[in-house]
Amino acid sequence: MSKPKKEEDVRFGKFGTVSFTTLTKVNDFIDHLQNGKVMTTCCKECNTTFFPPRADCCRCLSGNMQWREVTGSGKLVSYSCLKFAPMGFDSDLPYCIALLDYGNYRVFGRIDSAFDMNEIKIGMDMATIANELPNGRINYVFKKT
Ligand SMILES: [Zn+2]
């Protein structure tokens, strides 16, 4: 029996409580980041915004989505400063992960490493900013506004 092509391998579709996508349909997220924009998706049918971006709406099951920029500031609602990290992230330590509330959606990510951990306060305004890493890769970080 031949092994299915990677594109056709849907085994992860069985994983977890809700549907789990086996391949991403939101690769444009990376193109937007390279252009300096943090984007996410919003459902055109029920107006629900998601982060990270989704290609399909889990509320109304529509695939009719549009890109929307994560702009302005969110309120810091939770954070944790890590002294231990998963393999591959050891050299980043210490770093802080956090959750920003943008009103009708929330963004999970890291606080900019240049930010003084002692100044982090619940409720502070932070922005989600596209960020180039020293090795040329990209991500996004939270910065004080
Ligand atoms: Zn929807």
C-alpha cells in the first residue's frame, strides 16, 4: 500500500475535541508579517474575528472569511514569565508570554524581549507588532503603546 501524499494525509482530522486542520489554509499570514502587518481573519457571515487566523468559522461553519489587520492596542489580561522553555527556545530565556484583549478577540504571543519585565502590569495597553528575528525568521511581539 502506498503512503498517501502529504496533501492527502488527513489523519489529524480525528485529533482533539473539535476539528483540527491537517494543513493550513492561512499561509498568507506569513506574507502579511513579511510586509510588516499582523493580520487575522474575520467571518463575513457572523462577523466573528479569530486569532490565530482561521480559514473556516467555527461558530457558523462558513468558509467566507476576510483578512483583518490587528491594529491599535489591546489590554494585557494575562502573562507569565518563563524561566524554563521547551526544547529549541532555551536560548530565548527568560521571556514572557501574554494574552492581549482586543475587545472581540484575543491575541496570544510574546512580550518584546527588550521590554523590562518589572514594568509589566495587567491592564496595560500593548500593540501586536510584526518582528524580524536575528536569524532572519519572523514572528510578532507585544510592545507597549
Ligand atoms: Zn461565522
